[in-house]
Amino acid sequence: MLESSASVGGYAAPTTASFNDYNAALQTAALKATKNAAQLPADIPFHRSVDRAFAKDLDAASARVLALANRLLGLVSTTDTNAAAKRKGKARLENEDDVVDSFHAMVVDPMDQLLERADICLDEFLGRSKPPAIAVNPAQPTVQKSRKANVPPGRLDPALQHASSLAKPQLSFRRRPDNGNTSMWQPTLKHKFNAQVPLGYNLRDEDSEEELSGPSALHPYRYEIRHIPYPAHMFASTPPVPPRSFDATPFTWVSTPAAFDAMLDKLRGAQEIAIDLEHHSYRTFAGFVCLMQISTREEDWVVDTLALREELESLNEVFTDPRIVKVLHGAESDIVWLQQDFNLYIVNLFDTYHASKVLDFPRHSLATLLEMYCDFTADKKYQLADWRIRPLPAEMLAYARSDTHFLLYIYDNLRNALLDRGQSQSRSQSRSGTPPSSSQHQDQMPAAHVLVRDVLARSEETALRVYEKEIYDTAEGSGPGGWDTLAKKWNKITLTAGAEAQTGAGSVYAVHRAVYRCVHAWRDRVAREEDESTRYVLPNHYLFVLAEKPPADMAGLLSIFHPVPAVIRRRSKELLDAIRDAVKEALGALKAKTAPEAAQPEASVTEGGAQDGDVQMGVAATADPASSCSGPAQSASSLTGLWAHALGAPKASAAASALLGNPVLAKVEVKGTAMFAAASSALFGDASRVVARPSGMPDSTNKMRFREVVARIHGALVIAPSVPRLTSTGSSAPDADKVVVKEEAEGAADAGPAVADGVELPFVPAAQRGKAETVEDDSIVVVGQRRTRKRKRAPKTAKNEDGPEPVEAFDYGTVSNILDEEAEPEAEDAGAKKRKKKQGALAGYQYGDFPAPPVARAQPRSGNQTRTFR
């Protein structure tokens, strides 16, 4: 084995001429080494232990084999960057244990990958495999190298999503953006290319009843779009022209006037061009275009619209030429952005989105069309990228270029599909005998052109869109940026425009609505002033947090934000003042509305000449500052009242009660003791009507009914049991130092059913109880129960017929209490007693009487048929 290895090692690096000889010698050496390894005896450790020279040669051969294996593993890692990540275990073979334990994972798998890659390279070199005609997912290694290690795959790098360190490009624009809420946008075309009518004239077609009023009348190319002569090649079914790969297609970054003029010269001779835009709307109020992608069948351009903002109006010469087809996908926003920033208009538009709708595709995005026709998957995460970055990263540039590079090929396929389906629909209608619809104009166009004309008609409506400035509607909150629109979108029903009629103007939601509208209007005004988006000034979810929980001070305001937005950090005092003003105004309107309802005239009704227990009521309106807000804003403690059950106990009252409702209290005097009751109650109605004497009813009956109701309420609602008064007996008693409990029911005679014969006593531990020698009365005291028990009377006998039998004094200290009693032991069945006795007999020490384990419901019930275990 050593000799064969040495013979192979004697060869120099193989060349093209000597590769065959090297390959033959390598196979011979590998075969010879395999035979020699198979002939090694099984007792090598024994020979190693008795022959020191043999052991030394064996260690040297093992080290050389490990070195060769590690060199092969290093070669695999250099050819495949993901091999090291996929390989399990250590990266190198250190000793015999590594070979035995991880031979397959560390040696066999990498060698298989190396041989597979060699086969692939040989097939490509011999021409057996060719690359696809359309490059799919190009420049993947470049994207992986440029992405940071801490960014998960599929997510956009935060530095690319929002470049916070960039200066605002709009500050250097020659035409500063006008964010005023009252100004109106007007087109400022310098020259009208390809005009059929002069600039400034809106001629009305005699056959059309369309009204030329409103913003649509400002479109300078309305007549040209309505009367466009479409070229004949748009209605001819031709084989689609496949696009060339990215590497084979010329590409130009246009950022100078010279490059722009060269691009414009080439665009004049094209029949179809594909257009797409990249827009930015986060660090500006109205938004602006950052990139414009234009592609022909021979070349791609990406125009830096931030650098060539003033020169782009010259593109109207190509964009308004009816002989050139402009292909866009979902062009509703693109049409408006071109007008807003560059005064650009499009004539002869073909929107592939409308074509997918007419063809009834299940999905209509550009990514779907790219996958369907081009087998290209675009990374749509770059839609959220900050396109103001300069220089533009390579992966963002490739994404922007892919939007238009394949669009003309998609246009060819969609046009042919529309022509084929239109022809097939005409044939099916002719076979079934169904007359064509009047909207198809069969007498004016061929049947195959119907669907294409339908797509072009929809595209015309898209091309006639006019840019309109967003006006903030303070009163109704309508429009895309209105407060009512946002509240409906977030399903905040109590903050919408129609919520006042549902919840009422006097509810707590009135304060929420006032704060919400105030903060929303403040955000819109600040965003216009600083030329920032409303999302950048204050995110939407913070609007609802501030409305539902208005802060009272600066600390409460800043604690809401995590983190605090930059604009809020600078203008926090302004926002806090606006919130405070809104709350004060809403509370003032709320008090003004609820004051007439809450106010009641003072009344004093005195019933004189009555017997014991007369009732004298005086009604006085009380004003509580804390009760000025509506019900939901009040705390739970303010909605419940506490009542005393005895006349001598301290009285407690609340401004409002869940039972009585109205905070207007009526002061009731029962035998000179002041108590509180409400003049109006949900239980027994209006007190004034109760006191008032109806016809035919005597005065005393009315008073007794009202006094009974008040006594029942006061007697049923209890705060705590009466505290007994501790008194000592006189010195004449034998045990004068003992203390007895004197039961005192304060006001028992006056409270009626509120106090019964029995008196509640607090619990006293057994060790602290003393023996009472005297009892003031013979009433039975029940601890923990207010209801009295009827005393059992002994049957009359001859001994007690003459007079009452003397009652023996009852010792309350010796009575057993339920709190002192121990739990009675549960009765054990006979089986439990036997088991307990058996356990005691088997073991002298018993740890515990644990219950049997629960039955395993998941086990089959018919198990253990062989009785192998019990």
C-alpha cells in the first residue's frame, strides 16, 4: 500500500496531454491499495504492540491518508460555498474516531457532490447541456454578498427600506411642491406634441354626451385619446418575440442630459415601448417619482428622475405619439404620477392588467404574468425599498429593470390570446345561433378584434385620469386621507361621522371623537408644513390610542410612543396643547347639554301632624365635579352606594348608585336621624309622586307606604355587623373582674325589620372567651346568622301552671363554635379497613395512604389476555 501510494505521488500535475496516463496510473494505484488493505490481518493491534517499527510506519501511513482526505474536503468547500454549512460534524478528520463515526457524512457526501459537479461541468464543456433561453433569477450570488448577515432571507434590509440619513431631494427641485389645502393643480405644458386640437381647447364630440366639467376637463390630450387611430399591427396575431437575457441586452443608466437625448433618439423609432415607475411617498406629503424604467425589444434604460426632473417633459414627443404602443401594467397610479411631476401624458396605452381581467385570469399581478409567460420570479420585497438611494444597489437596479424587460413579450402573448379568444367566441356564437351583442359593433370591426378593443377602451379610461390634489375635509372626513375614512378602515365605529347619532352626543365617546378629529387634523397640517407623509409624522395606530386615552401631561404623552417619532419629539408641546383644548371643548359642550337634564327644582314636602315615625323630605340638587363626565368614564367605586343598617351606625352615601341611578339625593329624616335616599329610583319611581297624595287616598297611608319602602332598603343593605359594646358588671357580683358582652341593637325599635330579636356578634376565639354570669335578657344569640330561631316552649305541667318556671343562666362561653370544631373523619368501608390492616401487618412503617392510580383510559380494555402480568 505504501509502495502504490508512493508511485502515484511521483507523478507531476496532470496536463491535457498526460491526463490519460495519469488517470490510468491513478486507477491502478487505487486498485492495488484496495487489495493490500483487504489482505491486512485482523490482529493488527497485536502486531503493533510487539513491533515498534511497524507501529511507527502504520502511524505515518494513517497521517498521510488523513492529510489526503482533508485536502479533498478542502477542495469541495472551495467549489461549493454551501458545503461547509450542509456538512455535519467537524470540518476536518482529526483521528481514527472521526473516520469511524462520521465517515459517511464527512467523506462520502462531499465526494458525491464533487463528482456530480464534475459531471455537470463536463456536460457543459462538451455541449450536452445548454443554458435556458431566458435567464431565471439572475445575479443571485451578488444579492447574497450584498445582503447583511443579520438580515433574514426574504426580508428587506432596513437600510434599504428607509434611508434615514438621506437629505430630502425635493429641497433641490426647481419647482417646489405645493402642499396647500386650498390651491388647485393646473397642467403647465410648454408644448403640445402630436396635437389634433390646440392646447387649451377642449372640443366636444357631436356624437358624445359626455360632460366636460370637473377635473377631467383639464386633460390636454382628451380629444387625442378619444379619437386615436390605432396602428394595424396591434390587431395582427404574430409570434411572440422572446426577450434576450439580461447579459445580452444593452442597459443604460440615464442620469445626464446627453444620455437622455441619446435615449430619446432611439425611442422615436420604436413601435412598442414598456414603461414603469418607482415612487416614493414616505418622506414627502404628495410623493414623487424616483425612477423611470423604459424598455424596447433591443435595449433597457433606467432614468434617474431626481437628476433629470426638468428635462423629462420632452418625452411627450414619444409618449403621445399614437403610432407607438405604450405598454404598462396597472397604470392608474403611473398616469397620475407622470402628470404630477413631469407634465407627461400617454396616448395609445395598452394596460396588461386590463388584458388579464378580460381573459379572466385568476390573478392579475405583474409577478403572476412573469411566472406564467417568462418563468421569471421577481423578488417583490424591493417594492418597499427607498428608491431615493444613490448610487442604487445592484439588486434594486436588477429588480427595477426586470419590470419592463419582459413586459413586451407578455404584451405579445396577451394580444394573441385576446385575438384567439375573440375569434373562438365569434365561432361559438355563430354555431349556436346567438346574435352578437350591440356593444361589440360587429358591423364596424372584425369579430377577432372585439376583446382587444375592449382592453383598449379600458386603457383609454385609465389614460384620461387627471391628477387631483388631496383636499382635507375637516367637517365630513371624506376622501382617501379623511378621518372618517380612516376610522371606517380600522373599524372604529364610535369615531366615525355617524357615531354621534348612534351613541349620543352626551356620551363619553364625544370626548374620544373630539380628540381623534383634533389630532388627525393636527397631523395633516404638520405633514403639509414639513412636507412629510402623515405616516411619518404620526402612525395611524397612535391616533386611536391618543383618542381613547388622552394624555394629561407631557410624560403621559411621550410614554405612549415606542419609539417617539422625530416630528412628535420636536412638536410635542403643540400636540399636547391641541389635545387639552379638544378635551376642554368637548367637556364644556357635554356639561352644557347635560346641565338642563340633571338640574331639578328644590322641593320640600313636610307632612305635619303625623304620629311617631313621621317622614320629612327635602330635595336638594347636588353637584359633584367628578360626575361631570358620562357614565363609562366614571370609576366603578362611584357607581355603588354604601348604606347603614342601623340608625346609630355611621351613614355613607355616594354621588350615584346602580340601584337609584340619579345623583340627585333627597335627605330623609326619620325621627330626627338624618338618612339619605334618592328622589328618583328605578325600584319605586319618583319620590315626589310617592309623597304626593293622590285623590281618594288618605295621607297616613301614603306616608306609611313610603316609610316602609325606605326602611326595607336601609335594613337590607348592610355594611358590617354591629360591634358589641363591652361592659363590666357591678362590684357586687362574685367575679367582678370578668367582662360580659352587652348586646345592643342601636335603633332596633325604630328601624323596623332592619333589626330582629337576634343580634350578630363578631367571632371571638375560644381562649379569649369568658364566662358570663349575668345576661340582661333571655334572647337567644346565634353566631353568624341574623335570622332568629323560635324558642321551644316546654309543655305546661303542674309545676309551672302557677307561675313562670325559673330559667337557668346560659353560659355562652362554653357553647361550641363551628370555627372551633374539627372535621369529622369520613366513614371507611370494610374493604378500606382490611387494606389498611393488611398494610400495617406487612410493614412496620407506613408512609401514607395514597389513593389508587387513575385508570388509563387510552389502554385497550381487552389487554392482558395471556395473564402474563397483573
